[in-house]
Amino acid sequence: MNNAPARVLATQAALDLIARLQAKHGAVMFHQSGGCCDGSSPMCYPVGDYLVAPDDVRLGEIGGAEFFMSRSQFEYWRYTQLIIDVVEGMGGMFSLENGTGTRFLTRSKLFTETELAALQTQEILSR
């Protein structure tokens, strides 16, 4: 059995905000911004409003919402677990939390060697 860690997690505050956004907007999804207009914020969209590129990487789900990032960004972040949190402030211009007085924030931690080995096994098995 593979004990690979999740590539993306969410704090309770993030899960609570996701639930509020889902209650208001229906199903949502995330795409980790690559640094254009909204910096490097995790962006939350109604499902279907953001077109995921064919080479985008699905990191997992948080609060029932799929979480993606570009392949080139994934190559840079592949050794890092993303932890989605919420802080006070202005949300991303196009992200659903804009106007709530809070915004999603990506925190991170490096995977251990053991975690990386488990992730590599998981990726090989999933092909």
C-alpha cells in the first residue's frame, strides 16, 4: 500500500471559505496562478468558468474542489506540498473570494525524501 502524501492540502479556514463559496456559486475549482495579474495566488473559479489546459497538472482536491497548476509550474513545485490557507485581504481580481475581505494564500513545505519516494511510486502506478 502506498502512503504518498497529498500534493495539496487546505487549512480549516480554507475549507470553511470553500464551503461558503460552493453554497453561493455551486461547484468550484482552483488553479494556482503563475504570477501574472494576481501574483501567485490560488485562484478559485466556478467549475466551467476556467478552461484547464491539456498539459495542466491536477494536484488533488481540497474541500471537494479540484486543484490544478500549469505543467511548467509543477516542474518547479514538484518537491513541495501546497497548503492552501486564508488570510485577511483582497482576493484575486478574478477569484471568487474577491470581496469577502479574505483571500486564499498558498503556503508550502518541502517533501521529505520518504514522501518523495512514495510520490514517485504513486505517479508510476497511476500511468
